[in-house]
Amino acid sequence: MKQLAPIGIGTYSRLSHLKKTINALKKNILSMQSELYIFSDGAKIGNEKNVHKLREYLHTIDGFKKIHIIQRDKNLGPLLNHGKGMDFLLEKYGRFIYLEDDIVTASGFLTFMNDALDLYKERKDIHSISGYTPTINSSKNFNEDGFVFQRFIGWGMGAWKDKFYKVKRIDKNDYLKFINNPKTVQKAIENSGENILKEFKDDAYRKNNYYDSQATFLEHQENSYTLYPKQSLVFNIGNDGSGQQAGVTKKFDVTLWDKSTDFILSKEVSPNVEIVKEMALFHSPNENDIDMSVVNTIVDEIEKLNLKSLNIWGLGILSTQIQKQLNKKNISINYFIDTWASGDEYHDNIAIITPQEALKKDEKNFVIASIGSRFKMKQSIGEMTKKQLNIIMFN
């Protein structure tokens, strides 16, 4: 029997999500032949009880060849907890299958991932394997069970040590060279979707630190790809606002593929024009990126406070949707806030300034138009002033 890749899961305190992830993984036909590693992050002050309860559950898990539980003594945060877990697996095995604790898998997930990790190991232009595929029509008529696309999504991923470690933070000079070349910009939009441009910029200017963006930038630099299943083998149940990096949306909902064996994978797989076009369109910003219930919750809170003017911190789909609703209610926007605003910038004829500049102007009303970074943003602006602020965001 071939050596199966180890499975890694990073987790913190979301017990109900983790149980769904584990229960689905146990239904995979290769689960009993696979070793499972769980990396449990240490508790932040005040969350000890939830972490303790989750760790009690960890010791009840069965259904795998071996189960290894690594409990962190201190809270590392998701980025470091996952990173150290991945490093451990790559050093020990040279490859891995990795999930976060909000990924529900289909019964054929492990089979597809192991087949792909074996088949494409020597292909230098296939950087990684993803288990998630959005609902697209063009893949239905595709003769093979896997296709390539120049964008990485880590919702249930497979990777090899040599290719994984080629990914680095996006260098600002490399980004500026990229963004100032109309041909490379157009190619990125066509091959990866328009919203990848903002992700590249955010990483280059150290606004975010996401492996997904960095891996995609590398794929554009070296003309490599991520392999995807024809139909999704994972469902991210974390797009409910519970995750530290996820939003609230149904855009990414899928019907899991019921195929579990005999996947048809071509060693010579290459980009399919129609699939690339539809995938790129899916990854371009639109109103489906955010659930309107989030917008309505924020607007309701603004109305309760009887605010007539305010500032929106964030430039994206959520801020656009909030702005539309505020315009209907004659609530004015004084400024858009961006941590990296450089002066003389405008959005919809409204100046973009830094939070520090807004505080100097004695602004007190702030809407945080972000889901994944909302708590960090709230904390940071609170540390900038002792003044009483009205901070409205999705809770």
C-alpha cells in the first residue's frame, strides 16, 4: 500500500465546527489508513474554559490509523499555530494534507488529495492541490476530474515541502513592478480574478499576511498553478462570521461531490479556457461577497445611535453596500479610513485618510467595514485615543 499523506488540522476554541470537520473526515474511505495530527492553540485570557472543553473532545476522537494531539502551552494565534503545524508535517513527511477546523469534507477528499499529491509531485508548474471548487458550469463537461487554475485556495489543501517553501511575503518592489505593467495586471485579472489585485497590494504593504495571496503571486511569477477537483470536495462552514479571517456570505456554498474513488487525473493537465474564464469571474468582486444581513445589522445600529454623519473604515464590498444603504437614509460619510492612506486619495469623491488623521479631526463615529479584521481594527483605534468613540461593526 502506498504511503498516505498525513492530515493536519489547526484548531482553537470552535468546538461545534471542529466536530463537524472531524465527523466528515472520518467518513472518508481512507481515514482508517491515515494519520491525523491536531494542533490545538493555547487559550487567550478569558477563553480557557472553551479551549479546555475542546481539548477534552480531542481525546475522544477515533476513526484514524493514528491520532496525534499537539497542545500549545501559549496562544500563538491562527497564523503561527497553523504555520508551526505545517512546518512539523513537512519536515517529518515532506508533504501534507491540511485543513482548518471549519472545513467539512466529502468522502472522496482524502483519495483525491493523495492521488494528486502522488501524480503531480514532479510537475514543477503545479504548485499545490486545493479541495475547494466553486459551483461553475464549465467544469461539468470537462472530461477529467481535476483542472488547473492560477490561484491558490487553502480550504483543504495539499502541498509538497519544496514547493510550499518557495512561497514568501510579497516584496514591495516586486509588487510595484507587477502593478505598473498593464500586461501583467490584465493577465492576473483574466487568470485569477480581479480581487486578487487588492490581495497582492495588502500583502506587499503588510496590511495582511495570507499564504493564499502569496502563493498566487508566486504562481504568476513562475507561471504555475493550483490543481482543483471538478466539483468541490470541501465546504467551508466558517463563512458565518465565527472565523478570525472569514466573512459572512453564502457565495462560497457548494454541494459536495459524491465521487469517492477512481478519480480521472491527467498527468498532462493544462488550463481550460472556459473554466479559467468562469473561475476568474467568480473571484471578481460582486455583491454576493457579503450577506446583506451583515449590512442591515450595521445600519440598524447606526440608526439606533441617531448618527447623521460618520466615517467608514475599509474599502471593499462591505463598505460599498453600507454606503448604498446610508445614502438612502441621508446619513453622510465624512471620510473613508484606510490605515495605509497616503494623502490626496478619494473614493466616490470622499477623501481617504488614516485613522490617526481622523482622530486629529476630532471624528468620533466609525463604522468598521471588515469582518475578518474587525476586532484588530477596533482594538487599534481604541489604543490611539482616550476619547469616547462610537465604533459600529458586525458582532
